[in-house]
Amino acid sequence: MIPKTPLSLIVPCLLAAASCASATVVFPFDNSGGGYRAASSIGWNTYHLNGTTVTDLTNTAPNGDTGSVNQIGIGNSNGVGGTLSYLFSISDGTNQRFAAVESVSLPATTSVTWQMGNNSNSTTVSLIVQSAGTWYATQSAYSTAVTSLAQFQGTGGSATPISVDFSTATWFSYDLDTMVVGSTGVALPSGDLTGVGFHIFNAADNAVTRLDNLTIIPEPSVALLGAFAGLGLAVRRRR
């Protein structure tokens, strides 16, 4: 005869499994190194599009100066809520596009949030994700009220929280090699995410975009469903 395990022991274990299965994933843009840093210092890849020419800036450290060069990388001062640093881009000219991406291995996702600030209302940012080998960009391109560096760095500050709900978002195809966003809505595959990042459009010269606290909230995974299936089985065995 199989001994009966008390529900008082079963339920906490299953709830713990459920919690782990649906835990959020945060990608702070922090790094212990000093000074402005290339995105490669935290394992990200970054690109810039000027006209039709895409330049890989993954290993190029930005200098933080406006009006000097198109740049994207990691800031050397506090980000939102006291984080050590943040991701930023600066355009040297009009109609500049940037992309920043990170390889991930995450289950199907419920939503993605981040905090954003920009010094020009000509800046827009789209979330980009990779699934089943293809990149996708949100139809919505997000912007904020004009935000100074001091405001962005404050605890809470004036950084604007942005949230993308995967159940309601409309997606376009996205070509990372050319940094071109499609114009027709497409279905996002329901499988795992293998990449996440941002497509940034700076229409104005010297436009600065700052991003921080990228947070990914996965859907309850198969492990979570299995946990509650196990709970049902345990209850039946006790009857």
C-alpha cells in the first residue's frame, strides 16, 4: 500500500514549483566596469542604420557626447531607481535607427515592460523579439514626454514605464540585418523566445534615448500545469 503524503506537505511543494515556473526575468543594464561601455560588456549586441548602411557597434564604447557620433551602449551613471547604469543611444543626424538585442531562452511570454526616457519627442522605441528563428517588432512605437538625464536617474523619477501585453499586441516582421520594420501585421509564434531587444528611431539630431529595467513575465509553463495536475492526482489518491 502506497503511504499517503499529507496535503500540508504536497501543496507548499507544488506552489513553490508554480512560483518558479512563472517567475519574472529582469535584464538590468548594469556592469561593474567604469566609464561608458560597449554593449558587449553585458552580453548584448548593438547596431546602427544610417541610410542603408548597417554598422555593428556591439564592441564600440560610446562616449556620451551629443553631436559627435552615432552611438549606442551602456551609460556610466545611475539609471532608474538606483540601478548602476542603463542602455542609451545618441543620434548624430536625423532619421537614425539603432537596435539592441540579447539572446535568451525563455518560455512563451505574457508581457514585457521597461522604463524609458528621451530628451526629444522625435524618439520612438519598438520592442523586438525573436521566436522560431524570426524577429518581430511591435506595431506600437513608444515615446515619452521630454525627460532630462536628472529626471531619468531619479528614484522613480520621470522615466515612463512601458508595457507590452502579448495577448493584445500587434506585431510586424523585423529584419535585424537591415533594421527594417514590416508594415503588415503578422502572428507571433506561441513558442519560446530566443531573443529580445529594442528598435530605436531618432528622427532628430542629438536625440538621446535611455532604457532601463527590461522585465519579461513568462506565461505559466508546462511545469506549472504539471504541478497542479500532480495536486489533483494526490487528492485522488487520498480518497
